[in-house]
Amino acid sequence: MVKGRSLIEPLNFSVEEMEGLFELAERIEAKPAEYKECCRGNILATLFFEPSTRTRLSFEAAMLRLGGSCLGFAEPGSSSASKGECLADTVRTVACYADAIVMRNPKEGAALLASRYSDVPVINAGDGGHHHPTQTLTDLLTIKRLRGDIKNLTVGFCGDLKFGRTVHSLVKALARYPGIRMVFVSPSELTIPNYLKTGILAEKKIPFTETDSLDKVMESLDILYMTRVQRERFFNEEDYIRLKDSYILTPERMEPAKKDMMILHPLPRVNEIALEVDADPRAAYFKQAKFGMFVRMALLSSILGAV
């Protein structure tokens, strides 16, 4: 279905193809022993030009649990990029050694560029403030597993909506499901980009509202997708300091929320979700992290043609 294909942004795969990955992820989670050798002999290259914990380790854990092997680097300083090598040459070279490449890069469009020079599939693990499609697969699988379906939901996005690549990717993916409504909560400096509002949201006629108040919309939400204000996306440190504590989710703020509302967060968090919220049964972000490994197992085994 997706064998040999790159994943650069969420719309590269159809809804049906994503649903197939979710079904495979659920089978892997239920019977992991049946898949522990399916990628034996395959090598995954992880090229991380930007720091990562969850995404990189999740991919590496996924490949190892499928019986495959990993190579790569966790920071550009340990690669030939520090010597001035261009991305195209790095990718061409690594494609000689690996069967698939997972790449994170701080520059928007880097993953697409890499896919044009690679002889093996490229998976985008984040390109600047642009896209993070495997986090989107993680988010959608979490919603499907914990709510039973992905439709007829009011989804609130809170925090850094301007630079948040996980938000951009999830908005594009959710817009293809029926009955979705969106609420964007942010300070005026960090609002959702216009290209999404005038693009897929307009095309799919997705109803959405924008506000700077989380408290005013809390009771209407089925899902609250919290994000951190990202220091690395700011050119001005003063702007970051002024905005970084704009929204902090506390147990008191949760009181008006629906009893079955789900709190998601791509992690890492800084202080935008108080530690006390972790005990709330609606907090799903650590389950979300675990689902991420299973959906990446499904993605890798499918792209490599192992299932």
C-alpha cells in the first residue's frame, strides 16, 4: 500500500492508507511477537540535525522491535554537515547504506529536498515549523484508540500555533475527517498561519474559531491539544520570554471541561501543563507517546514492504 514511498507531509497518504496503518499498529500492539523479525536485515538511518528525544528514540525502538538495525546521528555536529557538506550529498551517501531514512531538520522543506535526492524512502521527522507527519499519525491513532473514531469532534489547539509543526500537520490531517470543528487558542503573535485558514480549512469547509482565551472555550472541547511556546523558533529572546507562559493548564482550569475530554501534547512540555494534571484520567499524552512507537512500527514495516 505505501511500500517504497516517502512520507513528507500528512496528505502524502490517503485517509484509507492511514487507517490501514492504524489497523496494523493495533495488530502489532496486540501481538508484538508476530512482528519481531519482519524487518530483519533492514537498516534505518536516523539523521537528526535538530535535537529530539521521543521521535528519534521512538523510531529507533520501532526498528529494533521489528528486528532491524539503526545507524545515524543525533546532532549535526557529529556529521559531515559540520564540515560544510550539503544536504543532498549527505542524503545520497546515506542512501547507499540504509533501506530508509528518517530525518529531522530545522529548515522548512528540507525533507522534501532530501526525498528528491534519495534512492530510498525518506520519512520527515520534522522540518522547521512546517510538518511532522509521524506525530500526526501518533495523534490520530491516539484519538482513534481512546475515543473509538475520528469524527464529529471539537478539537482545540492551544499555545504556539504559528510555529508549531505538529499543529500544522494535525490540522491538515483532521480536515479530511467528517464533522470536525476546530478552535485555535493563542496570543495574537502566535496565531495559526493564514495558508491553513485560506487553504485546506476553507477548501474542506471546516468551521473554526480563533480566541486568546482558553477558559472561554474549555467546556466546548472534545480534545485539547496543548503545545509549548518554542524558544528555538524565536529570533527575539524578549518575545519568547513574554509569551512562553501565556497558557498553563492546571486542575482548576480543567474544572469546566467535559468529563471525557482528552488532553494531548506532542511533548516535550515545559510548564504549559502543570504536573498535577498528569493524574487526571483525561491526560493522554504519555499514552500518546507509547502509541507513537506502534504506529512507527506499522509505518516502517509497510514502507519497507515487510508486511
